[in-house]
Amino acid sequence: MSGHSLLIASIEKHLSLNTQEQHRILLAFTTQYIKKKEFFLRAGEVCKQVAFVLNGCMRSYAVDEQGFEHNLQFAPEGWWITDMNSIIHGTAARLNIDAIEDTQALLLSRDQQEGLLKEVPKLERFFRIISEKSMAGSHKRLIDQVSVNAQTRYLNFCDQYPGLIQRLPQKQIASYIGVTPEFLSKIKAELLRRKD
Amino acid sequence: MSGHSLLIASIEKHLSLNTQEQHRILLAFTTQYIKKKEFFLRAGEVCKQVAFVLNGCMRSYAVDEQGFEHNLQFAPEGWWITDMNSIIHGTAARLNIDAIEDTQALLLSRDQQEGLLKEVPKLERFFRIISEKSMAGSHKRLIDQVSVNAQTRYLNFCDQYPGLIQRLPQKQIASYIGVTPEFLSKIKAELLRRKD
DNA sequence: CGGATCGTTGATCAACTTCAACGGTCGTGG
DNA sequence: CCACGACCGTTGAAGTTGATCAACGATCCG
């Protein structure tokens, strides 16, 4: 129940809900526990639902032809995660989503979402706003990726997600900023050397 | 008027509108002509509106510390373009948006949009859907950027935007796929050599 | 305790950039 | 209508950034 209130609070940052609406919303979600290294979505499946993380942490990533993983997003508590391409086009997911820590999440299927939006139309607004935010974040990242070098990307990451740095294995961060774990190690060594 | 119907048609792909609603929508927009090389938005300003392109083509791009441009998006007719980070957070734009061809666009300010959404709430749904699509496209691009080499990115671009290739100067495409114009030239030469 | 996974370091390698030079085309002013 | 400059695409040589491969010590967890 404390977890559910995280979802409600998150929505109420953007609009207010009466008790009835809150109950209707929670009805649309199901709870799922995902252990570290277990999958929420595998590439090739069609993604049917979006996840709202209550605690723990998930990540989404693509695997290239040579088998290397590339992290697209981390989702600690309070974040949403899904394969948007798969869910809106109904195509095979290109992303894998798994748990980096033992995770508890609320799941919302597209069907449930449709029903929910019909009964509580003002939620359209909420989902519009988080989509816009997500799009803005994604744009920011894309610009970062092409316009600054790896060291700066690492520093930017430290800046933007101070909480995640201590929590995540370094190789996960390397995969996110788009370098090999070896090279991130060298970046950190270089930064330490320059700090003296 | 033929231009306006492009907007209406674009919305009606996702929901249906009666004549009254159509008129109310068009009321919220203003028309603007932007000549080739003129700016719709300059980095540093706060972005106040989104543009829907009727004809011509605009692009958004960031400029890095060394003065190099990095194209984020092209917007030919039927596409929306804005600096989402600036518009939703009210912060200084990091993007420039200018016209690559003489362009006619419909502009919608955030204030007008708010008013419009109040009177025609079902448009929340439309804006949610296009945000989701935009986010999906952005994710796709991000994965592409980090998981395949420049030659493949070029081929993917040709695939996805066959219409734009003939229309755009090569250096604009180079900037989009994230390489120097010189290197794109070499990629094309290599592809021609292998085709024989 | 033992195996697996992690982070580190160094040597070599590949992808892409930088810089410089050249020919072609386009648009503009005379 | 021509001439000029600006911008574009191309090519080649040399330079950087980050990847790859291999080896090693540390830590974590079963």
C-alpha cells in the first residue's frame, strides 16, 4: 500500500484525484516482483505493458550483432519503463528489460490503460505530460551522445544521477554512456590523476 | 486552407473531429513563413511554441563547444518540431531550429495549447500519442547511434527517409548520423566500390 | 573455500577526425 | 549574360579517440 501511494503521489504532481479515482487507478495495475537478473521483457516478444517501479531498479538495453549490450534507460523507484516502439506499433521488442536489483513494480497493460483512460479521462493529461518529459530526456541524451566526448558524458551522468552511481556496477554505467568498461576505468583513473 | 487540412488530417488519423472542433483548433494556430536559413528558434531563448510544418523543411540542431552543429531532427511537411526541453521546463533552449528550405508552418504557443486543451479535451489524447511516437523514434535513434557503425547508420537513414536523401545537402545528413561530411563522402565511395 | 564477476592496466588496433587541396555548381551582382 | 565568390562534395595523409585483447588482483556470494 505504501508502494501504491508512490504512484498516486507521482500522478498528483500533475493533477488532483479524489479517492474514487485513486481506487480506479490502482485497479488497473498489477503488482509484480522481479528478482535481480530476471527479465520483465525479452527482445523479440511483443511488449504489452509498461512498468512503474516501486523499489529496486530495472534497465532497458539493446543487444547488437556482436552480442554487446547497450543500456538505454535505468528505472529506479518512481520511474516508468517499457519498450515504447514495441508497445505502440505492436512489433517485436528490440529491447530487453531486466532487473539490476530485486525489484517491485506496478504493471499496466495497454488494454487496462485504455479502459482506465475511458473512465478517468483526465489521466490522458498525465500520460501526455510524462511522455513529453520522457521525450525531452531522450533528446537531451541524444545530443549529449553526439556532441561531447566520453569523459564529459561520464561527468554529466554523475551530475544527473548522483544517486545511481553508488548503486550501479560500473559496467552498467559504461554501457549507458556508450563506452567499454575498460575505457570507463581509464576515464576514472585520468580524472583522479587530474584532481591532485 | 489546403495547408490547414494537412493538420486536421494528421489529427484525424487518431481521433475524429466535428466541424466546430476543427475550427476551434485552427483558431489556436498562427501561420508563419520562414525562409531558407532563417531561424524559428535560437539556442539561449526560451522556446514558447511548437511548429507543424505545412511545406518546406526545418531542422533542429545543437552546437557544441567547438562550434560544430549536430542535427537532432528534420521536419518536412506533416512533422512537428520544437525544443521540448525548453518548452516544458521553461529553460533556455539548447537547440537551434532553422529552415533548410523555404517553409510554411503552423505555430502553436503553449498558452494557446492550454486553452485549446481545455475546450477540446480529447486533444490531450492526440498530443499524448504523438509524444509517445516521438519518444519511440528518439529511442530507436539512440540505440542506432551506439550499436551500429557509421556506414550502417547511413544505410538505415536511406531506408527510413528515402524522400529526404535527394532533398537534403549531404552535410546535413552527415550531421544527423553523427559523422563529418568528409567521412560520409568516404562511406558513399566505399558503398559504390562494393556495389560493382 | 572456490568460482564467477568485477574493476584495472598496458599494448596494439580500428574507426573516425582533422587538415589541406582541388573541381564543380549555384546564386548573385555587375 | 557573364564572372565571381561562396559553398559543396571529394580525396589523401596524418592524427585521435576509444575498442580489443590479454593478464592480474579484488570482491562477492554460494
